[in-house]
Amino acid sequence: MIDLHSHFLPDWDDGPETWEETEKMVEIAIADGIKKICITPHFFRFSRYNNDPGILENKIREFFDRYRSDSRIEFYRGAEIFIYPNLISQIQEKNLTINQGEYFFIEFPSDQVPPGTKELFYQLMLAGYTPIISHPERNSVFGSQPELLYDLVNRGSLAQVTAMSLTGEFGSEVQKRAELFLENNLVHLVASDAHDSQRRKPVLSKAVEAASKIVGRDKGEAMVEEVPQAILNNEVIPDWGSPINPEIKKKFFNFFKDKFFKKNS
């Protein structure tokens, strides 16, 4: 399995504080069957060093120096970027894409989809980048208005669901949203978004089981294998179905339900 979104870099954001904690996380990932991990430290949010690219470069260099010889697992570079108006220049200047390709993770506030998001995504894609929306199921606006997520995905963005959302560990409401997005092809990959070795572990296997019950075993496994591998390779991801607007589907269902019950009442 491939874990494309994780926080393994110590003493940078709200992930592990020490190398010892990072080492525990690595062992948990290996035990779960994860073979490749992309480290995605926060940028424009949670950083303890004012997002200083020089400090980040040094920390990433030290990380890869430590784990380059570990044949059990491969690490790749990325970032999780908080939505920000001047993203294009920042991505270019600070090397914030996944494995130096066109894909990158973008994070929204938990209770907002900022005005101008659609235009920002359009400009990003014109510049040759493909946004991957981090954990939309944990955003209350996407949860209440899934047509907003549909619109962004239908225009070419990708989205990532968090493993713990699918297994219910972020609560039943978040789990329902995650399942809805899966059912309607609005999320493309599963990742751990791991932060430590206790509460938010780098574990994917349980989420694959949960996803497989909704979308089938082949697609459930593809979301932690084929899809993230294509992103690491900077390739077009496999086609596992076109996005569906849940709001339109809901209205369509209600129309026929009302018509049927009126006819038979």
C-alpha cells in the first residue's frame, strides 16, 4: 500500500515532536503493509518555524538521510498547503508538489470553502498543477453542500479521504460524508493523514476494508495502490468512474419517490 498524505517530519508542525516518535510511526506503517509514504508537512498552517523554506529543506534532507537505507519502505516528498491566494508562486518557489510532479495537496479550513476557490483552482490548473483536496469529508461546508465538491472534482481536481474517517474514528457524521463521497466518485484515494503513533496512526488496512464494502474490493485497493502510484509517477490516474452530483441524484430520487407515493396513496 501507498500512504500519500502523512505527517512524519518531526518538530515542524502538529505531527511528531521527536525522531523517536517518527520511528514508532514508521514501524506501525510497515506492520500495516505500507510500502511507500509521501511526507506532507503542513505549509501556511501549524508550522513552528513561520514556514521558513530553509528550515524545511534541512529537516527534509535529514529525514531522507535517516531512512534512505531502510529497504522495507520508500519515502517521497510532498506538502499539505493551506489554501492561500498566492499559491502558484509559492508552489513553484518552495518545491511543494508531490514527488516534484504536477499534483499537490491543498487543505481547506474545517468550516469554510473560501470565496474565489473555483477561480484559484482554475488558475492552478492553467499553470499545470492538479490540486488534491485533503479530507473534504472533514469540511462542514462540503458536508452540507456536496455539490461544491462535485463542481471542483468535475473540473479536474482530485480529493483524498482520510482512513480514520472511513472507520468512524472522527465520528459518525464525518463517516457518513466520507461514505457519500465514495459512493459518488468524489474522492480518489485513501491516506492516513497520520500525525503520531497513538491517536492518529499510519494505518490504511482497516480503511481499505471499509471502502471495499462501499465501492468493491478492486476499487478499495486501487485507492491505496494504483491511484497513489500514478500520482507519484506524475501520470493520469486510473478511471474508476465519473463524479456524480449527490444533490442532483437526491432530487431525482425524491421526484420519483413523490410521484410513486402520490400515485399509490
